[in-house]
Amino acid sequence: MKQLLISVTVAIVAILIGTLAFSIGAARAYLDGQLQSEGENAASSLALTLSQPANQDPVTRELLMMALFDSGQFRLIRLTSPQGQTLFERKRGAGDGATPSRERTPPWFVAALPLHQATAERVISDGWTQVGQLTLEVEDSYAREALWRSSVRMATLVVVAGLAWALFVVLLLQWFRKVLQREIAAQVQAIDAGSGAHAAATDRSIVAELMPVVRAIADTRERVQATSMEQMARIESLELEVNRDPGTQLPNRKYFVNELRRALSGDAGRVAHGYVMLFRQWDLLALNAQMSRASADAWLASVVEHVGQVLTDQAEGGPQLARLNGSDFVVLMPALAGPQAMSLVQQIRQVLLSMRVRLAGGQWCRWSFALTDYSSSSSVTGVLSRLDYGLMRAESSGQAEVEFVAYGDDEVVSNMAGETLWRQMLIEALEAPGRLSLAVQPLVLGSAERTQLRSEASLTLSAPSGETLMGSLFLPVAVRLGLSADFDLRAVALGLVWLEQHADAELVVRISLPSLAQPDFLARLREALQTAPGLQRLCLELDAHGLVACPQEVTEFCGAMAQAGAAVGLRRLDQQPMALAHLHALALRYVKLGGDFAEQSWQSPGALHLLQAMLQTAATLGVQVVVTDSVNGETLRMLHAHGVLTPAI
């Protein structure tokens, strides 16, 4: 095909060039003849006019010849006597007012295609007496311009014809490639395709010359697919064995990662967006210790069965359940909208919480939940890192709520998602002076009778990269790595230094609940507070969830701080109403309630009774009540009537 096109192209180019050359040559010969004819006619006419008796006067002859020369059609007019003496001569040179048409013709064209100089001579007589000889040379600039314009038009026509031929050749080659792609490549690709592609394949070709090849490929495809189907069945059987968790028969981590990668890339017609939920059983080792291995496996299998039933009911989107490792389970929810995903997550959470078993110590086994979203620009590593970080936050908060880490929160996990890098950075921060500091936020609280200034401190860390990480970003990781007590002690030490620098100021430092569970934390904290001045202005704040999760540790902590002279506060009491039963056993300075809870209490009689019970209990025990957020005017007046402190505007 290419050789044929090249040979035809060469022939077309030769024909076009030859046509152009012969056309320009013919036009040039025609113009030469026209110029010569014009010169002969003009010379004859002028000679006849000058030979008239009335025009024998020299002045008259000169006027006639000047009039003809001024017409611009002649380059030379000369009249010579029979003796050879020049009687009259007018000649147009290169500098004698060349015509504009001559200037528009390129010099190279004039040199390449010169015209024959048209010259005519005639004899002038007075009767039988010869007066002289007339010589005329025709001006050829107009003819050259005509030849130039004609050559340009013909060259343009030739170029357009050549471009049209080139376009035709390009389109022909493209059509030929498409035919090959459709008739040959598609047939070859269908060899290893499934039955759907085989059914779509055709054994006919629109090009008759390709029919033998198409039939040969179709026969080969039939034989290859018969063998391939048998091999695929064997491979799928092996993959099921390799990609299944032996205990629960769920897909394992390798299978889930592949499915997540396919979901992110949009393979198999999937929409590349959705949600992933990760839940972890924190007490699996304790369950294995108090139950037999078979009983623990049976309980996990029952849990998986109930969660699978929830996913089966949610057929839309095709959610998939997998087991990443011994205690981690994951649910992939592709193409689900936000409300659908949240509803499914809450159903899974309710099933898991309803199937908890009691541990040897009497408390229920714990589940932690994390949720994140993904899109086509997400990565497998990023999704798993966000889920891991969400579990850290869930463990740190101590609540069985779902921690959602959005795709836009990738900066939360930064480039240090691995526990090794986190551990190295956190240990270096504890050892290097100046890496940890306090961010102190002053807070003005007021009621109807008084106003109080209190400062709340949060720990910050200067990363090696130069950025400053807030405590909410790295403390959950420290909790998971067992370093929360070290950071809490460092925060208390920095708070004591701040109190020495700010006389008469009150500072609140938060203590994480996992630190209370470490056996040496309370002793180290007592040692740090023994010789510290201004302890009455230091308040250590705990989460109210601790009164439900570990009431003994919280009670012991409050008693120790009361003996040392430091105060203790309790935050988020409105989220843990069961903690009201333990308030009488604690030495507290204040409890915190949320502004949303206070405002919503006016719309719910039950919530209003709960709020009133909290306020009355706190008033009876002599504990301050602080609402952390701004509230509307009606709620504010009610709270101030009960002596509650609210943020001053």
C-alpha cells in the first residue's frame, strides 16, 4: 500500500510540475508574440503618420513621437537620418520613472524568465525622398507582470492540487489503519476475552482481501478460549484459597487492596468514588484468653454473618466485607452517596455493639470505627492511612462513635502515616528540648454576678520539616504508641512553667484517659507536682467518658490531685449522662457542657430535665458549670439564672 501510494504520488508531482512548466512557457511565448506584434503595428502607424506632407516639419514630427513615447508603452523611440545622424531619441531607463507594474514583478522572476525584446524599424519618406529610419522598442513591464500573475495562479493551483492529493493519501491511510484495527486487532484481542467479547466478534470483513485472515483468527480464538476457560476455572479456585481468611472465610487484605485499587481506578464500569469503613476489635487478645479458640472463632463468624446480612440487604453499590488482619475488618462501599453510606455505617455499628461480649473484668469488649471517602485522585496508601488515623482518634476519644476522616484531611496524616516514623518523631520530640510547647488560649467566662478569666492550653510539636503540629494531630498517635503519659506529663510541666511566668492566672491542661491506665503515670505526676508553686491555679481536665469507661482510675486521680492542691475539671458531661452517678465521689472544680445541648434542651422535655438535673447536681456539690459555646439570649438568661458560666462576648 505504501509503495503504491509513493509511486502514484511521484507521478502526480511530475505531472503537476510538467503542467506548470509547459503552461508558463506557453504564456511566455504568447506574450513575446503579442509584444512583437504591438511594436510592428505601432511602428507602421507612426511611420505612415510622419510620412504625410503635413507632418514634414521637424517640430511636428517631434511632437508626434513625444506623444507616442509619453503613452508609456515603448521603451525607445529613435529617428535617424539616412546618414546615420540621430534626429530624435527618447529612451526609458531603469531610473527614468519605472512603472509600478515593473516594480511589482520580483527581479528573480525577470532574470529566470526573460521576455524577447520586441523591436520594430520603419523607413520615413517625403514622397520619393527618404527622410530617415524610425526605431521602436516596446516596454515589456506590463507583459512581465501579466506573466508573473499567471504563473502565481498556476503555481497556486498546482499546490492546492498537491495538498488535496496529500490529504486524500492521509485519509486513505487512516481508513486502512481503522480497517486493520477493526478487522484484525479486534479479532486478535478477542482471543483471550470472555464469552461476551466472543459473541460480539464477527467472522465477516468489509474488506474481501482480509477474509482468510479473519477466518483463521476466529478458528484460533475458538481453540484458545476452550483452553483458557479451563485454566481460568483452576486459577479462580486457587485465588479463592489464597485470598480468603481461613477463620471467617472473608476476603483477606490482599484481595481487599486489589478491590480498592480497582475501585479507585474505576475498573469494571465502577464510579471512582465511595466510602471505606474500618472497625477494630481492641479486646480480641483478652477474648482469646478467656474463651477457647473455637468459641472465639465462632463468635467472630457470627458477627461477620450478621454484618454480611446488613450488607446483603444493601444490594445497591455492592459493598464488600473483608478482614485485614486478626482484629481489623473493612467494608468497601463503592458509588454510595453520603446519606446511604452513613445509614449503612450506623447499621453496621449497631450490629457490632449489640453483639459485644463481657470480658473477665466485667466491662464490654470494645469496637472502634473509622470512616473515610475516596475519589479517582485517591491512592490506596492514602485511604488506609486515613482509616488508621481515624482508629487512633477513636481509641483516644474512648467512645464507640465513628471517626470520619475526609479525603481533604490528607494533611492530618501527612507523610508520616507509618508507626515507625511516628514513633521516631514523637520520641525525638520528648528528648529534644524546645520541640514541645504550649499554645495558650485565654477564655473569658461570665455569668450574671461575676466574670472569670481562664486560659486553656494545648500541646504543640515542632516537626523536623518546620511545620507546627497541634496536639489533636499527634496525640492520638501517641496514645496508640503508649506515649500519651509522657506527653501529658510534659504538658503539665510546661503548664507549671507558664503559671510561674503569669501570676494570678488560671491554666487548664487536658489529660488523656489512656494515660490514667498506665500504672506509673499517677506516681510520676505526683512527683512533678510536689514542689511546684501555684498549684491552686492549675486545673487538669478529663473527659467525662472516663467515669463510665474507667471510674476507679478517675476517682483515684481526682483524689490524688485534691491532696496535691491541683484542681480537676470534667468536659463533655452532656455526652455522658451516666457520669452523673459518679460526680458525688469526685473533687471537681467545674464541669463543661456543650452549647448545642443547652439550646436543644428547650425543644425536648427529656433533654430539659437532664440539663436541670445536671445543674442541680453541680450546684449541690458546689461544682461550677461552664457552657463552652455561645448560646441564644433565652438560653443564656436561663443559664445565668442558675449561675452557669458562658463565654463572654
